[in-house]
Amino acid sequence: MDAVGEVPPSGPPAGAPSTLLPQGWAALPPAAPLDMPVHALADEPDLHGRGRVPVSQWKLIHLRRLLVIGGAVVMTGLAGYEMDLVFNAVQRSVAGMVMLVLFVVLFLWIGLAFTSAIAGFWSMLNHGGLGLGIERTGPLPRLSSRTALLMPTYNEDPGRVMAGLRATIDSLSATLQERAFDVFILSDTTDPDVWVAEEAAYMALCRATGWGGRLFYRRRAVNTDRKAGNIAQWVRSYGAAYQQMITLDADSIMSGDVIVRLTAAMERNPGVGLIQSLPVIVNGRTLFARMQQFAGRVYGPLIAHGIAWWHGSEGNYWGHNAVIRTRAFAEQAALPHLPGRKPFGGAIMSHDFVEAALMRRGGWAIHMVPALHGSYEESPPSLTDIAIRDRRWCQGNLQHAKVISARGLHWISRMHMLMGIGSYVTSPLWLVFLLVGIVVSLQNRFYKPEYFGDTKLLYPHWPHVDPVQAEYMFLGTMFVLLAPKLLAYVLLLLDGPLRRGCGGAIAAAASIVAETLVGGLLAPIAMMIQTGGVLSILMGRDSGWNAQRRDAGGLQIMANVRLYMLHTILGLALAAAAWSVSLPLFLWMLPVTLGLVCAIPLAVLTGSVAVGQAFRRVRLLLIPEETAPPSVLNEAVTYMDQMAGHPVQEAIAALRARAGLLRVHEIMLPPPRRKGDPINPALLVGLLKLREAPDVETAVRELNRAEKSAVLGNAEGLRLIAQLP
């Protein structure tokens, strides 16, 4: 038994209801511990005899990187020279130099995205994006090893989690190679009502799929190191029995075809540690979610092919829908705690980037295969929901500032982390760039120039902005920003199934225009949200770790008013400042100021299911996965309609009402506390409250969440609950 008290399988206990426990059911398989040591970031990595360059590395990878990164640097240099003419053509000023430096940093960011998109365009034209012996179609390869599918969950809707998992299992069974796979539901749930509902949903899934001997459930009583700790604890307990593991997320769906092909590629390439698929966003109902899934489906492959083309064996990991060599993960990817206090210290929150970097540091190849279809996920339904998730990601990415200097990391791995940090730091930089630009314009409008200072100069200190040159720079920058969308549209026109799945060439073009316009209005709001996140982290505020809302809710108008009132006020202030300078500046700033001023209605309307479905009815923002969905998605939607969204029953009432569920719950209890183990105060208080409670209603009312979880995880607590009148 391990630290969280998993019990070895013993088969159905005597007297247990046969309808509840499928034949061959066991709570967990026999223990198969695998050592997973934590290596200090400052230590030299142990390659275990592997070379530093994986054998699966792309040919001419250095030339590819020179073209992409060097091209971005050259573009930035040229753009910086032209921008210097905009602000400093007559004479250099402090404000002009600040604007120039900010512009160079920000343009390098979009320049790299542009050159990477060009690489993706070339890769897709040449049918790239696979490698490692993977074929997109044709007979499925036969598997010779065992693989575990891991579904971590944390206070999620149990029915929703099991619906997606059931569709994945059914698709895997259709490959006739399901015997090569086991499935583990790894719960970190802290809500006791959701915990018991998970157990009931898990048993229903065992009965529905017939996977009772290969579908396992384990709940941790203590969520040490969150998701990363959850996976690591599974590796230490059962990892030796499985050559590969495939990580899923609570909203993940994968076809059996893609699972088998990824697993076979791992078997064929012993030097590869991780293969990341490209998840497609699906099942969006609100306008925001449908915009996300359209952008991901149309622009996403271009971007993913580009980074796969020049990342090579130094790819990245997005935390789910990837196959991982268990030995490689155990050998290299245990995460140390970062020094210092939260939000920068402690457990690493954005663990996936770091795990990939550590495996690559240890000599294992990390690859992405964006051309392999059949991997899916979902989007948060609204701007507010994605902002909540983004706040946690922001903290995790900023933490990487303490990881980036780790000894032995590949320079591309360091670049991944720099880009992760930059994805958030650029938001406050854009804001500063805009504010400084307004200040310069106001100065030009209201400040009386001093023609001659104390020193006798031939020319005055006149802050000068060249409006014609500025217009050229604006148009050039917008081209660099929008070019990837234009390239994606060209590829869409050349791809018949994608073109038809998006409603045809005209409907797809209209969808790109609509997504660009609405996305452009949302961009300054997102800039403010990310700026606020960065500032709050710098002020020492920890984001915590809460369950993500995945279903669309109501419009919540007053909640959006409270959340986005500050954005509206800032937009009005910027618009007034621009208007006071000139009408051209006001029009120039309109894309930014209009988005901020309209933040409240934009948040409401983009989070609306009715608006999202209205776009679908007029055939806008369509993707092939909704016009001609694959069977695994059809099944997932059917199961979600049947299983998801039901109210969670109070746990004590559920266990008292269902003897079979209570018996299963007892089987999966952790072992009794041994002398010397830590004392759980919540358990002691909870047991005392149960002893003193006159009836079950009083007990339910008096127990808080921690106490309720503790007594439900304790045999004596269950006995006291059963005895209450």
C-alpha cells in the first residue's frame, strides 16, 4: 500500500450486490512501483548512456531554426529601423526611445509567429507533421506493450468526465486492441459529495463498458502537488507495469485510432520520451467557445505544423492528449519545489512545460505530430471563464523564471519557457506602449515646444512623430499579424474536406472576418485581464487551484458589469485623450478603445449560447467536427446528454440510501491510521460531531467539507453514519 492508502484488488466481497460489481472487478491492480527520484535543477542531468542528440531529430534542423528565428530577427531589425524614423526622425527623445524599445520587443514576438507560420505553411503544403513512422491512414499497427490511460479529475462533474471517457473507451474497443490498455481515474476531488458521485459514476462506467478488470479508480485524500503530484504518485505506485501512459484532461476525448497509432510510434522509437498530438477544440455552444474552436481548427494546424517543423525533437508538452514513455517520465520528470514563497515559489503549477524540458535534458526526444487527427478537447464557455484559467496559467508561466536557468536544459526548452513568460508579459508591455503613445501625442498637441534650451543648438528640442511613416508601419504590422490567417485560408481552400466542413469557401471567409473583428475587440480586454494577472502575481497573490467551469451558464449581466467596469472606464479615458489630440488619432485608437468601452456587452454576448447558436444557424464559425462529426464525438455528445449536468446528491444520503454503493465505498477506503502517522484534526472533530449528533440531518448540517471528507474516508466514521437515526 502507498501513502494514500490504495488497497490491493481482492475481487468482489462476499455479499456485495452482483449488479453493482462487474465480473473481475477490482478497485486497483497489483502494485508495480517505479522509482521516480527528484533531481535538483542545479544538478547535471544523468543521460544513462544516451546521446545528447536523439536519433529521431529532423535532418537540417539547424537550418530550419536559422530560417525561422533568423528571419524573425531580420524582420524585427528592419521594422525597428523604420519605427525609429517615426519617433526619432528629427531628434531623439526619451519618450521616442521608450516607444522604440517597446516596439522592438513586441515586434520580435509577432515576427517569430509570422516566420513560424510560414514554416507551417510549407510543412502543410508538403504533407508534413507526422514522422516517427506514423501513418495517418491505413491498417492499424499491432501493439506489443501495455499502456495506461490516465484521467486526473478535480471536483469535476462526474457524469461529464465519464461521458468523454466512455466514448474514448468505446472507440478504443473498436480497434480490437483494447487488451493492451488499462484506464485509471485519478481523483484529487476535495468535495465529498462529488467524491461519492464519482464512485457511483465509475461503477456505472465499469458496467457499461465491460472494462471492470481494466478500469480503475483511486482518490487521494491529500492533493500533494496537485495534478503533477497526482500523476507522479501513480507512476511511483503502478508505473512499472506500463511502458507508456497517455494523459487525458477532464474534457479530453481521443479516438481509438489515434491512441493506437501514437502508442505504436512510441514502441517503434525507443529514444522518444513523449509524443504530443494536436487536440482540436469541439462542442462549443457559446459564441466565445465557437470562436475558439474555429480559430483552433483553421489556424491551429498552421501554427502547430510550424513549431513542429523547427522544434524537432525539442518539442513541448501541453499536459494532456499525449503519449509518454513511463520510464522516461519517472527517470527525469519528477518536479522539485521552487525556493521561496508563493506565487513564485512552491509547487510548479505549469508543470507540463517543465516535465518536457526535463525529459529532453535527460536525452529523451519530445515530438509533436500535428497531422494526426482524432484528439479533442473543449474550450471554456466565456471570456470570464478563460480569464480564471489564464490567471493560474499566468502564475505557472511566470514561475518558469526560476526554472529557465536549470543546468543542462536544451536552448529550445529554455526558449519554450521564455515564450510562455512572454505570452503574459507582452500584455502589460502593449499597454505601456499604448499609454506612452498617448502621452507623446498629448505632448505634441498641448506642450509648447522650447525652440532653444540653455545650450545654443541649431535646432529646437521638438518631439516629432512622422504621421506618414507611422501609417506605413501600422499597415506593415497589421499585415504581419494577419498573414497567418491569410495563409490558413489558402490552405483551407486547398483542403476539400476542411473547406466543406467550414461551410464552403465563402462561409469560411466570412467566418474568418467575423472571428477577426470580434477577436480584435476582445484583444484589448484580454490585454487588461493578463496585465492585471501579472501585476497581482508581482504583488504576491497566489491564484490557488479551482475546478474549471466547462458548461455554459446564464448571461450573468450584473457579474459582468462588476468584472469589466474598470475596462470600460479606461476605454473612455483613452478615447477622450485621443479625441482631445485629433480625429485621426481617435480613429487610429478606435479598435482598442471600442473594445474596452464595450467590454461589458462583449463579455455578455460572447458568453451567450443563443448568440453562438445564431452564428451556427447562419453557417458561420463552422468546423468539420460539427458539420460531419466523427463517431467518437457523436458518442461523446450522446453520453454527455445522458450522464452530464445532473445534480450531485449529498454524499451521506447517497451512501445510506444505496447499500451497494456503500459497500464499494468501503472497499476503496484507505487503510486505518497506524501509530506514528500524522494526526488528522478534521477527522477527530468530525467523529466527535457524529457521536454527538442526534440524527443524520444534524450531522450533515454540522460537518464542514474537510470533516465530512475525513469521516467518509474512515471506517469508524461510516459506522457512526450508518447508526444515526
